[in-house]
Amino acid sequence: MSRTVYLNGEYLPESEAKVSIFDRGFLFADGVYEVTSVLGGKLLDFDGHATRLARSLNELEMTNPITKEDLLEVHRELVRRNGIDDGLIYLQITRGAADRDFAYPVEGTPATIVLFTQAKTGLADNPLAKTGIKVIGIEDLRWGRRDIKTVQLLYPSMGKMMAKAAGVHDAWMIEDGHITEGTSNNAYIVTDGKIVTRHLGHEILHGITRAAVLRFARESQMEVEERAFTVDEVKAADEAFITSASMFVMPVVEFDGIAIGTGAVGPVATRLREIYIEESRNSAV
Ligand code: PDD
């Protein structure tokens, strides 16, 4: 079955949705994106994603082509039209089409806005949550504004391929001996009951799942420390995990071939995953 997608105000069969070869997203990776998860036909943390989208656009001096209310309606309509129960909604906004020039096009050039769905049956029952995932460490070679959610994802793609070649699930990126984040997720360790994750700044994406998970952790009286942590700390940690809109909370049981803690999924990651999924379902819109 062909999906219905959204392009610049229209709902179209995916085969009919066409974007110009001059689109700056295509030529310059001049665009931003969001991935919002859907559980039981409802959107998780829509507000957080819409707010981060507005921030990304603002940081790049791009005009937001859609109001939050209209964006919510487009998300819901795509869920309806595609019969999504569990899955993801991908949204991308680029600076639009213009003759190739490094300078931004003249004001008033219409942005390109695209949304499509990905059905993921059993998104919240990922069997990997029972075994945990393995990661390797790789150098973080991305640009200096990782807090802006741009579509320049070549290095994260390369990182996933390096992980695949090493026979593991993902890679954590390292800068000056400290972990920044995973290729498409935020990274955490747990040591002596304390949850440690990198502080916000230009070096990492400000994960929407991260914000929710840290809030739930604090509400559950767990200790949280937001600071950079080293590779040695990962190897000596009791537990590790990642968070993202598509993985929720996912335990990490091995780093560079070394078992983390007992090498099995730990209680903190397990508990946070349960809380996150339950609370997110309850507040889904
Ligand atoms: N990735 N860090 C990076 C580099 C990411 O690409 C992502 C999300 C995150 C987690 O952010 P959030 O909790 O808001 O999903 C952190 C999405 C899921 C993706 O590219 O598919």
C-alpha cells in the first residue's frame, strides 16, 4: 500500500510527491527535521518537537512556514490517512528551491515542508530492550552546532556503518576523551546509582526524550548529573543507556567489546524505560 505524504500544503500519494533538484535541502543540506513517535495512534511529546523545530529554524534564520496548530493537524491527518497505530512521523523543512548560490536566497523564497509516516508495529516492545545493545566509540567528526537538528546526517550514517562493520548496534561519539552522544540518540551512564549524561550545549542535540527521561528520573528521586563523562567512566559504569524518539530508553550492555556492569540489562534503564513509555502514553495527543 502506498503511503499518503504531505508536501507544501497537499496530501499526495508518495509516488506523486516531487521536490525540485534546486532544493537547498538537496544541494546544501540546508534544512532541519524532527522525528515524532506514535503509540496507539497518538503523538508522543508533540509540543517538545514543535518547540525544538521552531528553535532550529530560528538558529538558521529560516522562516517557520507552519503554525504549531496546523502542524499538529498535519501530523494527526497523516496518522489517520495511513492508519498508523505505532510508528514514526518524519518532518523536514528546507530553505526551499533557488538557483545554486551559497548565500541564502532572497526573503520570501517559499520553504519546502515534507512529512511522511513510518509504520513500526510494536515500537514500544522492541526485543532489544531485553538484551540491550552494544556500541563502539568513534571520534566525533561532526560540525560545531549539533544542537540544531539539521539534515546533515552523513557522519552519523558513517558511524552506523562503522558500528555495523564492527558487528554492533551503534556508535557513541567521542570528543577530547569525552562522550558527546550516540549517532542518533543521547548517551547516559549510571554509576553508584547516579545517572550521568552530557550537559546541554552546542555539542549535542537537546533530545526531547532526554528532557522527559531526566524529568521522570528526578521525580522518582533518582540522582541526575548533567556533565561530560569519559570513555574510562563508561567502561567502569554499572549501567549505560541511550534515549531517542524511536528507541525510547534502550539499555547499552557493551562498549568497545567491554561489558558494562554485569553485561546484562540493568535496573535503572529498565525502570526508566517503563516510566517513560507509561507516562508518554498517558500524555500523548
Ligand atoms: N534522532 N542525538 C542525536 C544526534 C539525534 O539524532 C537524536 C534523534 C537524539 C535524540 O533526540 P530525541 O529524543 O528528540 O529523538 C539525540 C532521531 C530519532 C533520528 O534522527 O531518527
